[in-house]
Amino acid sequence: MTEIANIKDYGYKDTRRLRKALKIIAYVLVALTIVLIYASTIMIALQSFNSSVNTQQFGGFTFKWYLEMFKERTLRNAIFNTLIVSLVSVSLSTILGTLIAIGIFSLSKKSKQIMILLNNIPLLNADMVTGISLMLVFSLLLPVFPYLFGPTTMILAHLFFTLPYVILSVLPKLKEIDKNLIDAALDLGVKPFRAIKKVIIPAISSSIFSGALLAFTVSVDDFVISYYTTGNGFDNLSIWIYSSIGRRSLTPSVYAFSTLLLIVTLMLIITSRFLMNRGKSK
């Protein structure tokens, strides 16, 4: 009598339970990762509506901290200083970064690789090293500019480390556009700068906006480099929070401002994605 061969005799193993278990583990890991990433942000948002100053207990739902955000003078000054430094440095880095990226794109392949490598060094360098280095450089100018340290040095420092982000955001978009656009514009009698303004910049506007947004988010919450390059009592929000924690005088209005800043950033990100998707669809 002939025996019927079983599929298991050929080495087959039923892995359906194993695949199901791995799928469950994958979902758990994804959920855990999301919790670890956004738990602190959610906690800050909840504390911004907490009527109690004690973060360990919830005293009730309130908008008080949003209304009192600008009543405390030191906090108000820190917020204004943060926004001024970020907006000025990001505006400068966006303009200069876009022009530098266009210049790098026009170089030969070898020169382009060298410039990109030099551009990446500030990104890979430790913030502490960057902050101390800039502080030493600015210190050399003190005999000529005795009141240099303050908003000027902080803006220059933020310009230094936000500029590479704009360049790296614009360069990939330049590779997508037609290389003959500039040549065609020049052949039609348009001057080089006007060709860049009217032809190239509109074609890469979405990447410029993305680079500016990335530079803003990096600038607005910087602490280490700002700490080493500030002076004359000029504090941004991160330095003010650091000082307030030491004095144990941190007000919940900081949580309210952080939540508002998060909402604005999310709106800018959504706008950036919309502009990029619209640019790809054209």
C-alpha cells in the first residue's frame, strides 16, 4: 500500500502564527515609538490648559496661561528676542542660501562635491564646539566693537548654522528643473540676475519655503549656540527657560507659547507639503 506524502515531509512549516505574532509586535513597536516621540509634546499641551501651577496635579481646564503669556515682562522680552533673532537670521539665510545653492549647482561636479562637503561640516559639528568657536571669533572683534555680544552675535551665529539647511533644501530641487531654462532666458535677452529672479526662483519656490521652515524650527529652539554667543542680558526663550528652572520661577505661560508655536509650525509644514505637491503636479 502506497503512503500519501505529507507536505511537511518536504520541509514545509506553517508560519502563519509566526507572521501574525510579528505583525502584532510591529504594531506595538510603532505605537510605542509614536508615544515616545509625541508624549512630551502632548504633555506640554495638556499643561498649557492646566489651571494649577503644579505640573503633578491637574487643577482644571483654563485658558489663563494663554491670556497671561505677555504679561510677565521677562518672558515677553524673551519671546520677542527669540522671534526677532529667528526671523532675521532665517530671512538672511533663505536669501543667501538660495543664491549660494544656485552658485554651487552651476559648478563642475568635483567643485560641487567639495562645496557640499564644506556645507555639511556645520551640520555634523557638535553644537557646543560650534558655539565655543563662534564665541572665540566674536571675542577677537571686541577691541573694535566692545558691545558686539548680544542680538548681533546671536543673529550671526544663527545665520551660520541655519544657512546649510537652506542650501541642502534648495539643491535637490535645482536638479529637477531643466538645465536649459537659464540659457533660454539669457538667449531671449534677460539679464542673469533677472533670469534667476523670474525663472529659477519660481521653479524652486517650494524648496525655498521648506528650507526656510526647517531653518526657523532649528533657530527658534536653539540653546547651546545661543548661550555661548549672547551677552548684555539678551536672552532668547531657551536661555530664559534654563535660567527660570534654576530659580524655580518657570511660569506655565511657557507651555502655552510652546503649544502655539507647535500649532504654527504644523500649519507651516502642511503648507510646505501642499506647495511641494502642487509643484510636482505641474
